[in-house]
Amino acid sequence: MAGPRRIASVLRGGPAVETRRQILCALLLLALAVPSPASAEKLKSFKLKTLEGVERTLPDVLGSKATLVVFFFPTCPYCNAAFPKVQKLYDSYREQGLSMVWINVVADERKLIAAWREQHGYTVPVLLGSQSTPREYGVRMTPTHYLLDARGEILSKQDGFNPGDEIKLEQQIQQALAR
């Protein structure tokens, strides 16, 4: 006849069952913590016009290794603080496979863009978004940076700009280009 300890051990599942439970929990946590390549989120594709009226899509602007998509408008003070540094990143890394595009999100400011680019010496391509663009891309503030891999999968997103953010952005770009 089984003693009370043996019965209690069987009801609890015993040490072997408890060990299996712990292993299964650990595997489940590991599976949830490590994103699978199939679950990577892609930036929603777009079809927008350049200042010259030429339509461009996301696949048209994707770089061979990485792409920085930045949502902005010309009179945005944070954009104007960030963009000299972002332009330098573009100049430094485009030969290594970085593509970049800035998407205007304030339709009323389209007429300001050409002069604004010329005044600041910006060479990053600009696309013209619509009134719905901020909502469609989750833009809560400007600038909003999306760093994408060569397939358009989102590697990082940064809302807004504070001095020093360009350092983190450059590190993320270097990591993306090293893949």
C-alpha cells in the first residue's frame, strides 16, 4: 500500500513532472522573447510623388542593405535640428548600402520644400505625403524615423528628436549595414 507521501507526490506530479513543466515554461518564454524572421513587421508600402511629380513606391527607394524613412515637414523645429546630422549620415553611409527618403506630412508646406532643401544643402530625396500619411504610418510627432532592412522590415522606430539621438541612430545604421 502506498504511503501518504507517495500519494501526495503522485498528485503533485512528482519531481519529473515539475522539471518538465519548468522546461516547457522556459521554452515558451524563450520563444516569445526571440522574434522569428517570419513575424518581422514590414513598413506599409506607399506610392508617393517626388517634388518633380514622379511616383515612387517603397520598393523603389529601398537600399541594398538599409533604408531610413523619415516623416517630417519643413517648418518643424525638431526636424530642422535633426536634419543636418541626418544628412551627414546619408552622405557617410549611402555608398555602403544606405538609402534614405524624407516624407513630408504637411500638405500645406509642399511649396516650401524646394527652397528649404536648397537653403540647407539637403540632397536626401523627398516624397510628398498626404493628409492621411501620419495616421497611416503611426506618426505622432516629427521627425519620425523608421530604419528598415533591405526587405522593408522595420528594424527600429524613433519618434521625435533630442540632441544626441543621432548617435544612437548612427549605431543602428551601422548594425543594419553590417548584416
